[in-house]
Amino acid sequence: MAQGKSHSGKRLAEKQLKLIAKALADPRRYEILRQIGAQESGASCTDIRECQPVSAATLSHHFKELESAGLIKVARQGKFAHFKLRRDVLRAYLDHLAKI
Amino acid sequence: MAQGKSHSGKRLAEKQLKLIAKALADPRRYEILRQIGAQESGASCTDIRECQPVSAATLSHHFKELESAGLIKVARQGKFAHFKLRRDVLRAYLDHLAKI
DNA sequence: TCATCAATTAGATGGTTGTCGAAATGTCAA
DNA sequence: TTGACATTTCGACAACCATCTAATTGATGA
């Protein structure tokens, strides 16, 4: 059978689960994540800045939270930053919550 | 086919989604919810008090948060309170998040 | 080189929240 | 009625956090 796990590909550590829950709890962060996930190609920092009425500093803070929770993958190129949603991590979080 | 909706039974209002995300973000509340959900019959306030090293006042506060998020159903009988996990609401929250 | 621009970091601030002890409420049995 | 008990409410406090402005870093083009 398909190598090991029955249907869920990933297991998250306790600590990461808490980070994810906290990351998702802030509405602004949720919106940012949503926008990143809206396109399979992700979104750039500037893209998001155009949609969210907060300072660049605040955005940067939120990106850090999302990244350290493992919810986004960051690619920096020159002065630009590009983000992609890590659907595998989100899926693993949902799977975990579903087992309650 | 099984009456009506295709696979997700419930739609949650924006506001409730935020309350749920916030409720789940606190580790203590998560543990409480977990304990309530562990038995199909739910758990009493006293049950939970025996497992969580916090004051009754704090517990009461958390119950209120969980209830107003719609994650638990409360039944009071005399001096006792009994809680059950609302799996339909949790499910609806997960379905919503999965659509990101 | 120098000015400009994208993004991050530093530091401050106001608001939120998890927690407690004490008091209040309500229930039940003696 | 009275006392014990379960739970909630109140008021306070410390920690956390989203947010800002200002300063910094780093890259790019003129």
C-alpha cells in the first residue's frame, strides 16, 4: 500500500500545532493566508500590501508568524519576497483537529 | 441521496469563524475541548476541573468562550453543568478552512 | 556612486486576554 | 433554616500582541 500512513501525509509536532492555531486566530493573518492561497503561484509582499490596510512593518511581522508556523513558504529574490501556501501543512492541521 | 447538502452540513457566519479560531488558539481551551470530545456523552465541569490545573473561575471563563464560539453545548442541571462537543460546528469550521 | 525602492528590525503603545482570589448566586440535603 | 457545595461574576493584574513610526539593510538602476 501507498507507503506507510493511511491517508494523511504529515504529522505535526505539538509545538507547531499551537503556532498554527495562533497564526489562524488573527483575522488579518487569516486574510493574508487566504490571499496567498488564492493563486497556486502564491503572492508577493507588494501584492498583499496593496490589499491590506496595514503598514509594511506589520505585514512583515505577520509573514514571520505564518512562516514560523509552517503555513507559508518564503522565497526571496533580490529585494522582493514571494509567498506560497503550504497546503500539506494546513491539511495536516485540519486532519489533526478532525480527530478531536 | 442523504437529505440535502452534498457533504458539508453547515455554513458558519464570518463572526463565528473568528470566534472559533480564537477559541482554538489557546492551548488550555484546546485541551478542555479535547476532553469534552473524548466521550460521546461529554464531560461535566467537575470532571474537567480534576484534569486542568486552573481555578474554577478560569474554567468558567473558558467555557463561556467555547460556548459563544458555538463549539460546545451546555446543559445545566441543578448545581451541575455538563458540556458536549458540537461536532457539526467543528466540522463546518474545518470545511471552511479547507477551502482556503 | 548615489538615490530609490522593498523589506526587515527596533522600540513604543494601546488593547486584549488568561489568570487569580474574593464575593455572589443558586442548589440541595440535613 | 442553615450549611456545604458547584458554578459564575467581579475586579485586578501581568503577559501578550497587533499596530505604528523611524531607522536599517540590501538590491537595483541611473
